[in-house]
Amino acid sequence: MIKVALIGNPNVGKTTLFNKLTGLHQKIGNYPGVTVDKKVGFFNHEAQYQLTDLPGTYSLYPSSQDEEVVFNILTDSQHPDHPDKVIVILDASQLRRGLLLFHQVQDLGFPVLLVLNMMDEAKKKGIHIELDRLMLKLSVEVVAANVRKGIGLSQIKEKLIHINTSLARRSFNPDHSYGKALDDFRVLYGIKNHYLAWAHLVNKQSPLMQNDAQLRGFLRKHFLIPKRLQTKEILMRYACIEKDLSDILHEQGGYSSRSERIDRWVTHPFWGYLIFFSILFFIFQGVYTWAEIPKSFIEDSFSIFQEWMHHHFPEGPINIFLSQGLIPGLSAIVLFIPQIVILFFFLLLMEESGYIGRVVFLMDRWMRPFGLNGKSVMPLISGVACAIPAVMSARNIENPRDRLITILVTPLMTCSARLPVYTLMIALVIPDKYWMGFQLKGLVLMIMYFLGVLAALCTAMVFNKLLRRPYKSYLIMEMPSYKWPIFKHILLSLWIRLHSFLWHSGKIIMAVSIILWVLSSFGPDEVFFYHRQETVTDSHPIKDFSDPLERSYLGIIGKGIEPVLKPLGYDWKIGIGLLSSLAAREVFVSTMASVYSIGSTSSNSHLEEKMKTATRANGQPVYDLATGGSLMIFYAFAMQCMSTLTVVRRETKSWKWPIVQFFFMTGMAYLGAFAFYKIFS
Amino acid sequence: MEQHDFPAILSELKKGQKAIISGFSNAEMPARFFEMGILPGVELEMLFKAAFCDPLCISYGKARCCLALRKAEAQRVLIVPVPKNECDKSCPYRES
């Protein structure tokens, strides 16, 4: 197996090349100790290749965690992913910048294949590159390609076999003033390659160098400042590249006039925002209306399947487990698919076309006071539909700290699963009146949405104060020119994300659903699942249990936690609702329906009637403004969503952050609900 | 002397104006900017600015690539404006 690393600047088509070469033969793993996705794929062409897609970077020296991975893999020959060969891909219209990275990789001594991507686009811009001379000058095999259209792929595979170190390389030669220091350093650490030694000297983050008093002494002795060396290297390399390219690169024109015309509107301080919010409005209409159809289809087919299963399997515990524990759990996972697919389709469309860069540009200033940046906007806004795809879309944020904050606060946005709870509570406790010409119920719902945004931004501010800053926050973002999106690429990315959700989060959602089912079906006294009604009305794991629920483990737990919930104005029935909705918030409504012994959850009006007439021991109604409002506040803040927690775990690569998130959100919810109840009761 | 020769800073450049980078102010500049090719001697043009002139978008270098950056960083980039008509020798900035 030949190990090949794929490296390049961001936005040069690196991932597209990776996808084209490996197709679906790829897997996403972890690099030990960091929250960076490791994408590895496989392909055959006369030999077996293992291709690693390294994070996009502009140089070997890291300014983020992702880029540390690049440095470590390339400089540490003991690293399990240390490549045998490297493909450097660059944007033909940004030749200089790409060559900076190329030279660094080449100087480390790797056999390199250079891919000039987006050749025809460069040609359109009036850029002409003399490939033969470039090859000679750089002593490297060059392939001119257009990866998006599949041009040059076979050539890449063909040439990859033949590249080897035998081509004469020009090695890195810094100023003579550093020669002595570099030689000393190489002896000291036993490094052969000149440039490798230099790279270790420059990079403060290098694992070889950390906490090394010897190195600090060395730097002091030779009057070396790593940052200066880095700047020096960049300047030298650019000067060299400029000289090399003088008779190879012929260019005229520049930034595409089409993009410029579009940007005049799209980044306009007024029209830009209007366009952006119109697009958002359209997407959310789409998510809400279009997702409904497949959603109800999935619900229906699962209940038919459940019915069929129930009748065609032999009676007994296995039958009950399958039809009431397993299948509802499965459907709870599948139910998220329509929303994820629709939301991601639009997000990927915005990404492919280049529009997302403009959103970042427009929103950056507004997000900064909260410790977020422009790239946090899309995850936060997507959180209004569903936190799961929203948290996943935070991957676009390169700065790990900004990304973490975004992931932590996104679930506070009012997601669509909170809506059934809000509507039920508003119907119960908010009077049907008008206030200043506005319908009060609608107004309260709007306030709940604002509360979500406010909570998310304020918490972001708090995290911004608490979390340490490993890298300075700045924005430097290339504005890609607009492109027509290619649907095949969107579908592939969509599939990869969906797959990762189904596989990694599905398992846990499943487990939690089953645990909740077990708790609600068994009690210490008896096994009563045989007595349960077999009507299947929806896909939620807990349903249609009347009396036995009180005697089940879940009921006992509900009663057990009643003292804790009493200050919020809740009784044990609401407690059960809270517990069971840990699987998903909207389960609260169906659980309430079961608790109040209503055969079918589809008729919410019946449920409202029942809940309205529910009274406390002293004859007061349970659902007054204080309790209802406190419950809404609780749901606004509480992390009542296992699926989101599992996705957060998957995205942050540790249980630490989902646990932190669970406790701070539940804490906020408890305090908020408590305060509300105390004030209004 | 300060009046004419003192270089302007990038964040003050107006939309559509061109300039040449002359250097960087003392404050430390992230190395990333150098790596992207924002170096002394490179010509740039202000393309457009967001609300509050922050962030801003420039195109720079012979490749005319289009880049967004924040005002805080743009304030550290020292520039010598290029007159609209490049042959215009009467521009006071050309003396230095």
C-alpha cells in the first residue's frame, strides 16, 4: 500500500479531487488528541493507494489546530500517516501562493506530483502558464487539470506511479547568516534534511520542540526568533517564485467581472442583507413545508411496518421489544433525515456556488462582540430548524475555538422540536387576547424565538471570556468567484454527512430510546407490557400506556425527582414528560397524552382539555401561567435532546463538551424556570 | 514632510482606489498574511466594504485575488496610494 497525502490551499478543489479519486471508498476517522477529521480513502491504479486528505493550509507552519496536523504528519517520519508521496494541488489562477506551499513540501524531500487545478478558469482570466518550462524549473511532474469536470484525473493516477525522488531537487538554502546555526541544530537533534531542521526551528508548536529548555537556549545563543525566521522564509520564497515565474506565467485581467457585478449587489451594505435574509426566509419555508411530507410518510410507513411486525411475529417479549422498543427508536433516527437533507442541500448549494463567503463577509462584524465570527452565522441560523445539521455545519469554521463556542451555543436556538411544546403550553396558559393590536399567543411564540437567540449570543459571550485562546482570532478569507454548482458533488457531500449522522449518532439515539422504553415498560411489581394497547399512532418510543406508567420504573423515577421539580411548579407527571423527552423534545407532547390517558395523540384538542382541567391537591389548576411559562422557559434552555448531544460528541471528539453543555443548559433552564415560577405564582 | 510622505493605511483606502503596500506598522501581523502574498511592493485595490467599513474586501497582486480581512488587520498595512492614471507623475505620493 502506497501512502499518499493530498495537500493544498483551502478552496482549490482538494476535497473534490479526493472524492473523485476515491469515490465512496473513504472513511472518516480521528487524529489522536485533536478534534480534526481524518479523511482517508483508497484507490487502485496498478498499485494500491491510501490517500489522506490533509486539512487545507497556506503553508507548513500552522496557525490552527487543523494545520498542526499537516505539520506533524509531514515532518514526523514515525507518524503512522507519514506519506510516501505527496500530491500538491493548487489553483492555477493563484500559482504563486500555491507554489509557496509546494516548495515547502518539496524541500522536505517528498516525491511530489503537482496538480494545477482550474486550468480553464485561469485561461478565461487571461492567465497562461508554460507547463513544460514550469516542470523543468521546479523539477516536478505537473498535471494540468480541472478536477470538478473530471479532466486530468487519469493523468494524475498515471503519473503518481512514476514520481520518485530521482528528479534533481533544489534544496532550501537560507541566508548564509543562518548556516552555522542550522548546522549546529541539525547535529544537536540529528536531523539530516536542512529544511526539516529549519521547519522545526520556526514552528513553535512543533512536538519536537515543546517545553524544551535546550531549544530555548539554542535560540538565544544564535539570536534567533522563530517568527522572524518564518517571515524571512516567506519573503525569500516569494522573491524566488516571482523570479522563476517571470517567463513562465503570462497574465492579464484579474478578478472576474461577472463576480464583481454580482458582488456589487450581494455585498452591498443594504441590498446584501436584504438578499441574505430573503434567501434564509426561502430556506426555512422549504425546511418547514417540504420536510413535512417525507416526515409523515416515514411516520406512516414505520407504523405500518410496526403493525405488520406485531401481527406476524410470535407473541411474546421479543415481539413487544421489536415493535415497541426497537422500531420506534429506529424511526426516531430516520425522522431527522428530511430536515437534515433539505437544510444541508441548501447549505452545500451556498457553499458550492461561493455565496457562503459573502455571508461570512456581511455577518462577521455583527458576530464579533459575542466571540463568534462570520462563519458562525450559518450554524446558528440552521439551529432554528434543527440543531443536528447545524452543529455538523460548524465544521466550516477553521478556528477551533470559535467553532467550539458555536457548537456549544447552537442548541439554544429555538429548534423545530420545541415548537410542539410551545404550542401546547401557549394554548393552555396564554389567553386568547390582543395586546396593542397583536395577537398575544403569536407574540409569546415570537418572544420564545428571541429568547433562544438572546440566550445563544449571551452564552457565547460567556464562553468567549472563559475559554483560552490558543491562536489569535483574525479573519482572512478568500472570496471565491461565483461558480455554477455541480449537483453530483452536492449529493456526494450530502451522503457523506448523512452517513456520518446515521452511523455515529444513530447508535446512541437507538440505545437511549430502548432504555426509555424499558424503563417505561417494566416496573418492580410486574411485567405489564402485555397489557399495553397496541394502537400505533406515531413513532415515539413511549406511547399509550395508561395506568401502568405510574408503576413503571420511569414513573417511579418521575415521582422520585418530584421534590426537585416542585420549586419549578411541576408535578411528577410533568417530570415523566421531561425525562422521556430527553430522547427528543417533541416526545413531551405524546408522553403527556399517555399520562393523561388519551388513546390517541393525534387529537391535541383532547389533550388540551384534559390538561386544562387537571388540578393540584388544593383544587388550583396545574397549568396556570406560572407553571406553563416556567415549562416553556425550561424547554427554551434545557438540553433535552440526546441526538444533539451525540452529534456534539462526534464533532468535538470527546464527551467533555456534551457533558458541559448538558449541565450548563439544564442549569440555566432550572434557574430560569425557577425564577419565572417564583415571580408569577 | 509628514503631510505628504506619511503613508496611509489600508483601512482608509476608498472603494475603487488602488495602492501599493509599503510596509507594516509595528504591531505584530499574523504570518498568514505574508503567506497569502500580502507583501511590501504588492499592488492592491479596495473592492468593497461591509457596514462600518469592517470587514473589507481587496484584490491584490498580479493574480488579482479577492480577499476579505478585518479592519484591525487592515489598519496595520501601510500603503502608498497609486493615482488612478498610472502615468500621472504629478502625484505627490510618487516623490518618495
